[in-house]
Amino acid sequence: MTQRSGGALVLFSGGQDSATCLAWALSQFDRVETVGFDYGQRHKIELEVRKGFRAALTKQFPEWTLRLGEDHMLDAGIIGQLGGSAMTESIAIEMAENGLPNTFVPGRNLLFFTLAAALAYRRGLRVIVGGMCETDYSGYPDCRDDTLKAQQVALSLGLDRRITIETPLMWLDKAQTFALAQELGGQSLLDLIVEKSHTCYLGDRSKRHDWGYGCGTCPACELRSSGWQKFKAEAA
């Protein structure tokens, strides 16, 4: 495959979606860097698995080693000062009065892309890759395609430089995301994502399921579990 020049910055949390997006970017671009955000999330384990995943990825896919550049970690702790959510405080996950789950962190993705764009500007990167999805998600308004298209315009105008936001998972469900990983790197990549990434909202890495580690009951785990079952059924 011909590599796209100019490079890309991947929002890499350490979860299944961002891990798949990292592999996708490495298959697309000649230079890829990653960025993570510490915002006081209760599932901080995801930040701890990031380095291990990157190391395992380059070991198993040496053709990607030269394309994978620096990793950056940014402090976005101000998010926790703006009010509590089930993502930043030890409270039960439930629906809020506004019809959104209380795992919704207002403005989180908007801030992430703003910080990522500033970093990309400094690093000479013009594409930002995120794992947002509007197909089987919790209804977060800052994951919507329209939101990110609007932010792409605002960032490009504000930086006076064309910034492109790419979301390869936007119209894929979890089963299709597992399938994409297999398409990109075969069973080896699929196994790596299952074993080395972390998506559970509660940060539980004590339980190993067929689809990966997690509590098995939070919305993220339930979505991943059902997606895995669908993926395996369609592959049979």
C-alpha cells in the first residue's frame, strides 16, 4: 500500500478503538505519532497499557516500526475541575436527567482535539485520527460526525493551517471494529488488541474474557462483549 505523506497524530487512549485506529494509521501514513490525555479518569489503567501496546505492536509488526514516532502524554486534569462524572468519580453509572449516561464528560473530546491540533501544529502533522463512533455508542454529542466536521473547520481556521480529522470507526459497530483489526493485521493484531488494550470504564483488569479484560458489566464491557459475539458469529 502506498503510504500517505505528511504524517498523522493518533488520539491513543489505550482502549480497543484507539488501538485499532493506531494500526489503521500505521497502514496509511509514513509517519505516525500518538497522544494520550490524563484527565483524572477512574479507568487510569488505560494509560498504563499504552506503552506496552506500542512496544508489542512494533515487535510483532516490524514493518511499522520506522513509521511509529513519538508518544506524547498531556495533562488534561482541568476536566475534573468542571464537575463530576462517572468517568472521573467513583459513582454508579446511570442515566442522567438530560437523557445521557453520566459517563458523558462535557467537552472532553472537544478539548482533546484542540490540544491535539496544537500539538500537531508544533510537530508538523496535518491529520488527527480519533476512534469516535456514531454507530453503537452511548449518545455522546462530541462523538458525532457533524461535531467533528465542525471542529475540523474551526481548528483549520484558528490555526490558519488545514487540519483534517479522520475517524475510521465512525460508521462501524464493535463487531466491524474487531473485523477491521483482523483485516489490518490478521489474527496477530486481533489477539494483541484483545490482550493488551483496555476499555473497561471501571478500570478492572482482574478478569480476562474472550474479548479482553474488564469488569464485564459496565456499558463499555457490555458493548465490547456483544460486539465480539457478533464478530465471531459472522466469521463462523
